[in-house]
Amino acid sequence: MRIISTVLLSLAAILSVTAAVILTIDGNLARVTGWYSFKPGMPLFAADNAERISDVCWMRIQDLHDSIECRREKDGTWWIVAPFHDRLNPAVADAILGFTARARVVDTLPRKATRNRMREYGVQTNPHIITLKRATDKKGKDLTTVARYTLGSVSPWLADAGDGKSVMPTTYLRTDFYGKDKRVHVVSGDILSIFKEGLPALRDPRPLLFAPDSLRQIEIINHVDKSQFCATRLSAEARWTITAPCITAADQDKLNNLCASLVNLAAVKVEDKAAAGKIEQPLQYTIRLKVDGQEEPVELFIYGNYSASSDGQQLCRVTVNNRDVVFTLQAEPRVSRKGSYSRIVNSICNLPVLPSEAMARIRTGASTVYTGDLPLSLAELRSLKFTDVVDKDIERVVLKAHDSQDSLRLILIPGDVESEVSDTWMCSVGKQPFIKAEEMVVRRFINGLGSIPVRDIEADLPTDPAKREEMIASFGLNKPYYSLYLRPKSCLYRATLFGVDLPLVKDRDARIFYIARYRDQQTGKGRWVGMEMGGSTIYRLSTRLTKTLSLNVNTWRARNIVNFPISALRTLTLGYQQAALVLNYDYIGETWTGKLGEEDVTPRINPHRAQYYVRQLQKLKVSEWLDKDDEYALESLKNPVFSVKLDLEITDYSDAEAIVMDSSELDHDSLDPAFGDSRVEKAEDALTESTETDAALRNLALQERQTHSKTITIELAPSTENSDTPFFYGRIRETGELFTLPFNDAQGFDGKILDM
């Protein structure tokens, strides 16, 4: 009995050890039982194993001729470690892991069918054997199998994709992961296309692999002309700045597109350096990339172009410092860049409606990135914008001309979202009172500063202070024709720390730009040039930009002819040549009375038409404000054909306007002596709660406002000039202000208010 029990215990121990070994190797005990029950719709691998797919760190791929082993590094990059060392194409690893995790059994073929049609299934004639393992310890040395299977051919069946609407291909597959099971299964999914070029082709065809947002520095060395370019940024959200060969602004879109293009470079051929032999073409570019999180920079070496012997395709060879291979890339597209086709493509690409990405795709004809299309010089990557401001960032503009004592001032009066009060721009020239500015004109001007490209780069300023000042003076920018001051909006997010009010984000500094008229001594031609105070580049400006610089208040003032609330209207008089129509309005009762000459026409007044007429009058905008001494307008208006007179009772808010405007008028002129004396301290003091200003503002809401009478008379006369587009001249009689109106708008003054 003791012998029998000893034998039984020994057998049990052997079985336990065997099961433990198999469990360690394969992750399951089906090797002991030799059978696994597959049912249609179930995952190919058990749920507990499928969850471990994300932990896979080792992979072996075999076919009839080759075998490669791959390992995943800590940064997530897959590398082929045997029989050669190179980076695995990330798309291959993702496809295999995704297929393994999502594959579901569609059907299991009978054993008899398996024996008779093995060649059709491909699991023996054209197999791809895949083994996946994960680490069981922190060091990653002890591995256990997560999945193992043999891919055959694509099956003729289609499986439900899971949404009840679409279908997906299926593949023949055999797995011995669950024991010595010889059956062939049909599973959902198909990844056979990634193996069509053989296993050596699974290496990554992209020379570079990095996240574009993680790039912090790009350094480009041109070995042909011995030039060097360098651009840096502090974070993914920060802007690129060119630091070599000069410090200047970068074209953000072009640099970001360059980063994306470098990542998308893909080789048509990848060879080991030993097999590729010596590269005969000269080295043209070295691109050095510093990526966040990597200690050593990645270097890309681009060699000269050569022509393929078969079809004349322009190719080039490329190497990198972290892979011992040679890449062959396409340098130029096959389509000729000359002739009528090229002109058509270039015309389409220059259309402003197309984004830069679309232009790149049209130029190349596909998604292929050609090395010849990479922008790798200062001229291609530097910004050709005078400034980068936009209207939403600016709250103050001051424009001063050297030949005028006056300056244009534009200030933004913030609105309130809860009260549905919109932002309002105000303008003033010299000592004139502030008036409402035309919002679209101001926004177009500010956005134009950043969107209208400069014509060219005149010069990059040297770093030596003496030479720098000498060059600035040579272009006349030491005594500029215009000085432009832009103040960004202040930080609205604040916090109190130890009783001190502090902004959560540092306020941006004001920016000042100088613009001068420069005459070239060699050609004698004059041109506009400009630079930013403290900048390092002198630009040749486009006349599209300089034409927007104006100290004429009529350029900026709001285009509305009249600005009044309908509650202020008392009398509306339409001055026809025969007889005047006088309408009296009662705002409380919303009633109209009136006379046409001596005739009482109250019963004939259509109140809806009268109300609509006033509303349209409030919205009416002039085409252009004219100078008060415009001779053509004055000549035409000697005999006006029509007039509109408004008698108003306006509530007096002049004291409130004075307080608000004084408090808003933060010049910060002390930044530049050209703007005169500073009133910063006075303005900041006016905005504190401890001053009389704050008390006055609070009392405004409690006071009973006074009213005063105001009359506005608008006179109209058709233009007597020969013009393809007829228009009317207009005048506000009380102020003498002149303007022009489109013909149709002027015709609308003759409102049909009376019923027949």
C-alpha cells in the first residue's frame, strides 16, 4: 500500500509540476486537457487573456521562410531584435494586437473538411505564426504567453461588424494555445495585407518617429551653402521663434507643417547599411531635432538626389543616427513641375481659400511627402507678417504721425454678456471728444496688421548696438513717419494673496511699431519700411497695409448717420419740395399725429410704416464721411431735393461720459517719448475705489437725469458728377458734416408713411 500511495503521490506531483510549467508558459491549462470548446460569437481568446493584450511586450512573427522577434521598449516603441535590429512599423504592431484582442470565432470547421482542404485554408501552405508574450516581473525578463495562433488565408465569409449594419472580412486560423487542437476556425478580421512584402518589410519605413507637439527645437544645417537655421519653442502651446541665423519671428503654420512632414516622411526602400553600400551622393542637409523627454537629439541626414534607372524617378537617400539603416525616399513627384499643368496647379494652390494642408496635397498629388518640398531655409520659414496681433487681443491703439501734433486714439469699451451689451470701439483725433467708431473698420485694421503679408525682408539687424542703431537710422526708422502703439487686453482673472490683488496670468507688455518712408539711393524708388521696437527685422511693407494708416477721424467714425433711442423722438419732418410732412410721436402711447402742409393727415398715417421708417433711419449707414469743405458735395447740396428733420429730447449723460472716458484713457505713453507725457498714474488712481470717481459713478444711477432738446436735419442731393454708380451727397445741417449715400438708400428716404 505504501508503494502504491507513493507512486500516486509522485504522479500527482509530476502532473502538478507539468501543469504549473504549462501555466507559466502558455497561461492556461488547456494543454493538459487537450481540448477547448469554441462557440460562434465568442472571443478567440478568453476574456482574462484578452485583457492582457495591452501588456504584451514580446512578439514573434513567422512564415515559411523567415522569423522575426520584436520587443517593446518602455517608451512604447517596438523594435525588431532578431535576426536584425531595427524599429518595427508601429502600424504592424497595432494591427496584430488589435486583431488578437478583437477576433471572434465565426465558425469552426469539421475535422473531415480540415483534412481534405488544408491547402485552401493556408494554415500549412502559407502560414503566419504569431506569438505574443507579456512580462510577469518588473524587470521584464520572465515572460508568459498571452496568445499564439497560425493565420491562413482569407475566407469567403463576411462577419457582422457588431453594429448590425456593416460586415467585415474573416480569416482562417488555427491555434494550439488551448491544447493540441488541429481544427481550423473562421475568425473575424483580416491583417494578412501587412505581410504581403515579407517579414523584412515590417520594419518602420519612416526615418523619424516623434510626436510633433513634443518637438522643442529644429536645427537645419545646409552643407551646400554652409548656412544654419534654428527655431525653438518652450512648449507645445508656445510660439516658434527663429534664433539663427538671426532672431526673428517664425511662420507658425509653415514650421508646424514642417514638423508634420518630417514625421510623415516614408521610405520606398529600407536597407541595412552593409547591404546598401557607400552613399555616393554628397550630404546636403543635417536636421537635428530635440524632442521633449529624449536626452539625445535625433539627427536626420539627407543626401543629394539621383535618378532611378528604371523610370527616371528622382530619389534621395536618408540616414538617421538612431537606426543602422539607409532609407530611399522620393525627392520629387513624378509629374513634371514645368508646362501648363504646373501653372494650373500653382494657380489653384495660390487661391487664398485653400488651407496650407490642402495646397500641399494638390502640389504633390497625394499624401506622399517629398524631400524636395520640405521648407528648410530661413526665407521659407520666417514670418512675413508685420505683427501677429488680432482684434480680440487689443484694447487700445494710438497712431501718431511725425508731421502732425495730433494722434489717433482707439479704445475699447468692454461690454457685458449677462446684460447683452456688446463691446464698443471709440475713436478720437487730437483733442476732439471721443465718438463711436465703426467696429468693422477697427477690426479690419487690427487684423490687417497680422494678416496682410509684408512685401519683403529689407534687413536683419545686427546684434552690435552701434551697428544696429546705424542701420535703423539708414532706413529712417529712428525718426519714423508713423508710430503705432498697441496695448493688449489686461488679465481679467485675478486672485487675492495675503491681501494683495494679483493677476493669475501676467499681463502682456504693450507693443510699439515704427513705420517710415525710405528712398533707395541706388534706384531712387521710395518704399514703406517698418519694424517693432526691440525687434530684429526691418520689413518692406505692402501698400495694402500702409493705406489703412489714417489720422482722419472720418475714416474711423461709425457709419450710422444718426444715433438716438426711439423714446427720444418727438417730431419727424419729411421735407418734400412741395410741402413738408410733419409727424408728432408719443412714445408712451405709441401714437402718431401729423400734417401735410396745412392738411391734417392723422387718419392716413400708417403707424407700422412710420415705426419701420424710424427703425430704418436708425440703421442707415453712410458710404463715406467727407471733409466739411468738400467742394463737390457743397456744390450739389446748394439745392437739396429732400430733407429729414428729427426733433429729439435727449437724456443728458454728459457727466457720466466724462467720468467713464477719463477713467478709460490709459495711454501708457511713457513707453515711448514720441507719445508725449504719461497719464498712467492719474488714470490708475481714477479707477480705484477710494477716489471721488467711484462715488460719482455710483451716484449716476440714483440721480434724476436732465434732458435737452436736439435737432438733427439731414439734407440730400444727387451727385452731379459723371459716375458709373450714381449716388447722393448728404449733409447734417446743424454740424455741417458731409457724407455720401448709395442711390437706393437715398431713395428710401422718401418713405410711404401715409395711406392713399
